[in-house]
Amino acid sequence: MIELDPLIIFAIILVVGLAIPEFSRKVKVTYVPFYIVAGLLLGPFVIGISIPSALEFIADIGVLLLVFIAGLEIHEIRRGGGGGFKQAALFSFISASVCFLAGSAFGLTLGYSLLSSLLVGAVLMSSSVGEIIPIVNDTPYLQRRFGDLIPLSIILMDGASLLLLAFITQAGNGAQPYMRLIGGLALLFFLIAFVLPPVSRWFFRISKKRSGEADLVFMLLTLVAFVAIGELVHIHGIVIAFFAGAVLGKHIPSERTYIKLRGIAYGIFIPVFFVVLGMGLDLSVLSAGVGFKLIIPLIFTLQASKILGGLIFAKIKGLSFKEGVVAGITVWPQLSATLAATAVGYETGLFDEELVLAVVAMCLVTVLLTPFVIRFFTREKHDALRDANEHILIVGYGKVSSRLVGLLHIQNEDFVIIERKVSRIRSPMTQGMNVVHGDATEMETLRKASAQDANIAVVTIAGERDSYQCIEGIRKLNPSCYVIAVVHNMEQYERLEGLAHYRVWPEKLASTEIVKHVLEPETRDAHM
């Protein structure tokens, strides 16, 4: 075993965190399995680097931030017209019920006791929040078809799985443990639903007079405080983090605070979580004495029950067969909650060593396999856009570009919108406008929007790097396209010189207009 200073390992992980996202974009598969594979290579079973406790702590923060941010984003998705809580509750109920029954039957068939079999069912109900959320975020098909359905559903399923775990493992210990659990749930529900909203409104109102980092500190404090309370009453932190984020997201006054939090999380904590996760996985279980008599049937039971749950949901909601299959496959990954439930089952004597090793093998297979299966099933044919020739290409659908789209629509001009966030483009999509959902920095997305045939391109996306890459891609596909770019500082203005034909600096225009108005004699005379 190689013992390295935690800072050295942390630096290695940050290097990995820089390289993997670019690679995953090229192969068009979510970055999660690559982080885990990197962890497997660095970990005790290949290179042999041990995991310092300091990095385990950072990893714990990473998974909590991942789920917390997913909760914050639920508010925006709902505002954009997402499916909402009822559909998520229905999907989670169907999927969890099928998995619970299948897992229980699996355990009974192999001769395990009733309580052990019920715990197998509870284990199969759970999922890997840490992997599924990035898969959904990186797959336009999933974002369009399911909105906030899958992220909210997996939280509900994990919550139900962990609650069942608590009830099953306390069987025979009297009523007191159950009363403590119910009391803890009631306390957390009261704090999140009735205390957090007014406190958030009050703080964000007074924080306008404080430093610019106060909002970010408050959000992190909210996350840590509620997870700590959950630990005291033995409720898993990922469930609390999600619902705290979902409530808090409604009250965040500025998107800049959210962007700061997301940058810190996805730049540092979340890569550490996945790499450390990979470092902790034991590949030797795949060749252990468990044999395939237990591993293969367990994996098959999980995958079949998840797909069956998706198909039942699709039938009820009038969705296609493919959508039902994809919904089921998306919730295949098993990890954090699964391993937590399995560890408790082993400690309480409900699971033997063979079953524990089979569950670990199931986690390894589903975590590494699912992103590639999702990629295969969600490949889409790029049909030509309606009337997309000699058109206006609008990159980014925000406040400014939405007004431009409205005017172009009234004038019956031909245009195509490119936007990454599905919540922003539901309205133009329902109005029958040409919309491409995807990353405008990717050549495939630009081709899909017929950038090669556009007369004018208006680039309004905020990120300086993304804006530059997008314009560079447009000019490569269509050198004669007239490019108008929105910039926000002098550095970006100068960088786009020679690349964009016209650069609009809204803040500079506004300040110029204000100065002109202030210096006008009429303005001074009116107040003398």
C-alpha cells in the first residue's frame, strides 16, 4: 500500500478532474464512469494508493452537494413546466414496489429468511443518486422526456429504501426505535417545510447589505445543518440534502450564487467523490468464491424489475415502449444507499458474506455499464429542421434573446434556437419553433441547428469560454455567417475581435445612456 500526503492525492484528483470532462464530451458519455475507473486505477487494488480520511470527508461533502444542487434545480425545472411531484411519486411507487417484490422473491427463492428477503427487496429499491443525476444532466433525451421526474423519483426511492431498512432492522426491538424514527421525520419535515422558507426569505432580503459571499455561506450552512440534524435522528443525508435544496431553490435571489456553488461543487468536491468512490471499490469480488450462481441472477433481477417498473409507468402515462425502457435503465445504478443498506444488513446478521459480495458486484456492474447502455438507447436521428436554411441562429435562450425571438416570430422570420437547459425552451417548443436542445460548443449541436446554412448568428450565452468556442465552431462551419456576440467585459470584447463581426456590451451601453442622461441640461434643470 502506498501512503501519500493527502495534498498530493488531492492534486492528482484535480488533474483527473481537468482531463476527464473534456474526454467524456468527445465520446459523448457522462463523465461518471471515467472518474470511477480513474479511482480504480489509483486505488489499493491497482497502483495501490490508500485513501486518506481527509479525502473521504471531502467525498462525503461532494455527494451531498451533488444531491443538494439537484434539489436547487428542481425549482427551475418546475418553473419551466416539468412533470412535478405527482408523476415522480407515481414512478417511484411503481418502480420501488416492483423491485421490492422481485428482491423479496429472490431472497425467499434462495432460502433466506423472511426478514433477510425483505431487506434484499429494500436494497433493490435504492439507486445511485450520485451517478444518475449526472447521467440525466448530460443526456438531452432524458431531460426532454422526463424533466424533474427521475431525479425526484430516485430521491423518493432511496428515502423509502432507507426507511424500510430502519424498520426491518429494528424488528423485534420493541416500539421505542420506531417512535424515535417517526419523531425525527416529523421534526425534519417541520423544519424544512415551515422553518426554512421564512428564514431563507429573511436572510436573502438582509444579505443584500452584506458581502457578496454571504448567500453562498448561508446555502452551505443550510446543507450542513440539516444533514447534521438528520444524522442525529438516523436519517440518511442524501434524502435531507435533496429536499432542503428543493425548498431553498425557490428563494435564491440571484443566479450568480447558484453558479458559484455549482462551480465549487463540480470543480472540486464532486470529482473527489467519484474518484474516491472508485478507489474504495474492490474488484476482487468479481472473482471471489461467490460464483455467478448468485451474482448473475441478482443483477438480472435488478435490471428486469427496474425496466418492468418503467414499462408499467409508461403504460399508465401513455408513453412509448422505448421511453419506459429508458426510464427503467436510467435507475439501474446502485451504489451509496445500496451499500449502506447492505452494510447494515451484514452487521445485523440478516445478510451473509456471499450475499454482500454479490451486492457489491451488482453495484460495480451497474455503475460502470449504465452510462453506455443509456448512450446506446438515447441516440437520436438528426432530422432536418423545418425551414432551416438561410436563417437566423440564436444561441442561448435568456431574457434578451427571448425578446428577440418574440419579435422575429411576429415578423415571420426563419430562426433556430440552441439552448442547453430544457426548462428554458419548453415554451418555444410548444409554440412550434425550431429549437435544438444541446451544447452549442459542440459541432454536432451546431450542425443539428443547420449553422452551416445560417445567414446570421446571435450568440448570447454567458460563459466567456463557451461563447468563444461556439463562435469558433460557427465560423468553421460557415465562414460567411455574420456573427453578433453579447460580451460582458473588455477581455471578452478584445478576445472576440476578428471572430465576431459585431460585439454588443450591454453593461457599457447602459452606462453610456445613463451618463448621457445625467449630463443633459434638461436633467440638471429639472432638479434645480
